[in-house]
Amino acid sequence: MKLLKSAFLLLAVMLMAAPVSAAPVIGEPAPAFTLTGADGKAHSLSDYAGKTVVLEWTNHECPFVRKHYDTHNMQKLQEEATAAGVIWLSVSSSAEGMQGHTTPEEAKTIIEKTGAKATARLFDTDGKVGQLYGAKTTPHMFVINQEGKLVYMGAIDDNPSPKHETIEGAKNYVALALAAVKEGKMPETTQTNPYGCAVKYQNM
């Protein structure tokens, strides 16, 4: 059991090493972007000025992402957040021909099948926005407050295992960050090391 746990932790650490540009800075304005969604519409971060925004880097084929969707942990968090007025944007930076890449129609099918509750699913096929944010893994989470400032980035929780049963008892950093922002505070934890599958950028 210890050997298996060590292997999972080593895998997570290795996957954190994806070569990306420097990450944005906590407390500073989140980088602006515009991406097209599965709905065919352009979504700009500026469209949601004055709103709390969550960015979730995703890859439906990644076992770490599947852990959170198969257990409905991600959908529950999405639903609770959006019901409170939070904008939740799922971002796919998987390049064409790479794991996790989908067409808009395929993405719609995945959304329907999983019951995802994000505000929109966005395509970053050239990886420019992922590089802008320094997104390393799927999932990799970012929380932006109503002032447009980045207040959290990193892992969704504190258990870097793809095993479904590890959802229970894990500290959910995103939920805690959203609770703090709702009270007009900075989260107690503002940055953690993300875990998961390396984002499937071009030329990887």
C-alpha cells in the first residue's frame, strides 16, 4: 500500500513539471483573454467584470479529472458556485491530436454525459491562454475575485491521488477560496502545487 501511494505521489510530481511560462501573481489582476466556447460564442474575462470567476483546466480523459467528475465532486462544486453567482469556466488546452482534444459537438456530449455545471467550456487549442496562466495540470484551478484579481491558484484539493475514494476527507482549496471571497477576504491558502495529468500543449 505504501509503495502504491508513493508511486501515485511520484506520478503527480512528474506531471507537475510541464514546461509552461511563468504563472500570474496572486493579488494582481488576472490576465485578460478571449476564448470560444462549446456554445460557439466568444467568452472574454472582461465580460464577467464584477463577478467571481473560477478557471478550471480540464481533460476528460485524464484519470485525475475523472476522479472528480466520476464522483460528481466537480459538478457539485460547480453547481454550488454558479448558484451563488460565480462564473465557472472550464478550459481545455489540449492541442489537436492530443489527449483530451474535442470538437464543440464532442464537448457538448461530454457535458451532457457528465452533468457538468460550468458556465461555459472553452477551447484553448493553441495553448496561449494556458501558457499565459502557467496552467500545468488537469485539473489546475484559479479563482479570481470581483475586483478581477487572482486570489487562488493550484490544486483543487490536498489529496494528489487519482483514486475516487480520496475525495472524502480532502481539503477543497477552491471551496475554501470561494467562501473567503464571498466574505470579502483573501483565502487563507492562496497558492498550492497543482496535481494531475500534464496539460497536453502543442509540441509536447
